[in-house]
Amino acid sequence: MTNAQANNVHPPEHFAVAGTDPNDGVMVAVLSHDIHRILHVTFSENSADFGDCYDCVAHPICSIALQAFGLERNTVKLFLGTLEVMDFFLRSGFGVSDEAWGGTKEDPSYGLGQGAGWAPGAFSATSTLNINAYKRLGHGITYTSAWSQRVFFLAAILYVDDANLLEVAHPNITDDAFIRQVQDSVYDWGKLAQALGGYLKQKKSFSYFCAFKFNQGVAKLRKLREWRKMTIVIPQPNGEDVPIDVLDPTESREKLGVWTNPAGVWKKQREVMQEKGLDWAAALRSHPIQPRLGWQYFDYQLKPKMEWGLVAMSDDPAKLEE
């Protein structure tokens, strides 16, 4: 990772890097929503999350990626070759399994190993190929800063296996053409995930379509029912295409631990924060502990849980205070 950042080969779409946390990814998503709403631009955001990311990495692709990040070929060969023939035992609260699972040279098993120290960096390297190929296919958004006029490009917001794909409509594009544009982007991402050895998880994938209508000069987001009926599909390893949810812009879904939506409505996230606090208070009343321990419990467990994502909430201060 140090080599990649020093040589500027680590794409800005990656947010699982040193010095950042998932809140940075949430913040960028919220800022993206705000920019498009201010400019009244038709846009789409698509959740397309990998399934079992560390267990579904093709070693030939991973080897290319790690060498591109600066690792010696023999070092990569040692790591990947060991994993391919290693035996794994399952350890749980009931003990260690008697039988092992693993691969052989004739039938190697792939993946990076859950809990392995090098797995996060190896997955970042591999998914970098995914992102770069996705951008070369023409997907992503160009942003221009208001003051400095600095231009930068962002295709997705990626935190390990969680991905938000970003698409914006060209001027004068029809609804049907934009739906096809979004479908192409999601499908390309799914096919690239399969090329890297993985797949997209249907239950964690969904799409938003956001466009504006004007009523007496006032811009309002169109409801989902005001679009024609649409179906967005993602590819699966068995060759089947499966549909994913298409949500109204005001409907919140959890991403990186925060309930967000493109309309900037934070009601669901406030309710979740409140529920955490009420559950904590009820647990403390039903199981009294020493006041000193209660305050430590408050500072080190409850506050971090309730404040998670707060930095990205562009909400009414009065509602937050309540």
C-alpha cells in the first residue's frame, strides 16, 4: 500500500486506506447528493456490493495486481501458493473442528483468507484493477470545484466490498436513455467483479434515480412513481440476471453503518440514533451498575454508536438537538 500511494497508483475511489474511515465515504456520498441537487442534475447512485469479498478473489488477477503495486514476483508466488494448498480448521465456541478444508496443487483453493494480515491490502490491489477497468469503460462523474475550478473524476465510492456507483445524465438525455446508461454501468461492474473471481450480492444491491420537475419555478425531486416502470438487473456467476431494488429518492438504506438517501432526508438515521440511546437507557435501568461504570459505558460504548455518521449529517440542527 505504501508503494501504491507513493507511485500514485491507488485510485481516489478507495476509501479503505490509512488515515480514513467509513465516515469519509459517507461524507463524499452526501456531498455528491448535495451538489447534484443544487445544480438540479439528473443522477443515479447504485449500491453494488461484493459478496464474500476475501473468499472470492482469483489468484491470477490478484498476482498481477500485487506485482503492479510493487511486490516482488517470488513474494507474491509464496503468499498465493501457500494459500492455495493450505489446510484450514474451523474454530468456534464449541472448539476446533476435527477435519480440515483446503486445496492441493492439482485442485487449489482460492481466496485471501479471512483475518489474514495481508488480505486487506491484497484486496485493495485487486479491486484497483476493477475500478480502473470500470472507468475505462466510460463510467463515472466529473466534478468541478466552485472556487478553484479544479476538475476531478470519481466513478465510485468503494470501501472494501461496499460500492456506490455514481452516474450523471448528459444534458437533454431521455429517461429511457439514462436508465439504459445506469443499467450498463451496474452490469459492467458486475461482470468485472466476476472477472476478479467475485460476484455482486443481490440483497445488498439497489438503485436510486433522481431527476427534477419544476412547479412554478421551484425544483422538486421526482418520485419513483413518476418514472416509467423499470427493472435493473445484475449478473450472477451461474449466468442468470437477477433484479435489484429501485428505491424512491427519499427512502433510506444503510450504507457503511449510516442510513442515507439522495434526497438528504435524515429521518431514518435520527430514529436509529434515538433507538440506540433508548435501548441503552432501558438496559442500564434494568441492570443497574456502579455510576462510575455507567458513565464509562456511556462514553466508550453508547456515544460512539450514536455519533457514528454524525459528521456527514446535513440535517436540521433543531432536529439533531432533539
